[in-house]
Amino acid sequence: MNKQKLQEELKQSMLSKNELKTSVLRMLLSAVNYYEIQKGGAGYDATDEDILSVIQAQAKQRKDSIEQFQKAGRQELADKETKELEILNSYLPEQMGEEEIRSLVKEAVAQTGASGMQDMGKVMAALMPKVKGKADGGLVSSIVKEALSS
């Protein structure tokens, strides 16, 4: 996913008068621009990986908001955030299933020779390049904890 593709998608959603998608893409492009400014000012162009991490951050924000709105009894706001999250997820790579993550965790534990919770950092360091963008970090972390505590 690159910035040009997002801008093209924005144009298409504006032409098709899809207000929600237009709004989400505008917000996303704004977040990408902000990221570029933080990274290196006007001359910095976000890489595909940078854009992926911005999309993931925006998706995580939506998940957190949905949870908060549901706790507060504001279902209409939770529904709006859910729709935005669906659009953001369409720009992320297909997410790994729990079984696939578990098998990668087993490999990483074996590869690093991890024997307990003190080795969690080593296991996560070996694992994250394989799952980055394809799995929720919280889920990966909990599976690693589970594997190291047994």
C-alpha cells in the first residue's frame, strides 16, 4: 500500500459519493502526512511499511474507541467506529489465524532456546518480523506468554 494508491482510492470514493470511505481515507492520508513530518519533514516520503504501520495504528485506535464507547453505552458511536475499522482493515494484509501464530511461536521458542518468561524479549524479537502487519501484537504477546509459562 502506498500513498499514491490511497490518494487514488480517495478520488474514487469522492466520485462515488461514499462519504464514510472518503472520511476514513482523508483521515488516513492526514495521519500519513503527519507521520512523514515527524520522520523527516517535507522531504520525507513514507515507505509502504511506514504506511502499513500508520494504518495499523489507526485500526488499533478504532478498536480501543469501540471498546470505550460500548462500556459507556454509546452503541451508535461504536457502530460508526466499527464501520471505519472495516474500511481500515481492507487496507491491511490478511490477518493470521491463531493456529498459525501458535506454530510460529513454537518455532521462535525453539530457535531462541527460550526457557521461561525472562526470554520473552528474545522470542518476540525473533517473531515480530514474521508477523508484523499480519497479526495483532497483543494476541502474539499473550500466546508467547502462554508458551513460556507452560
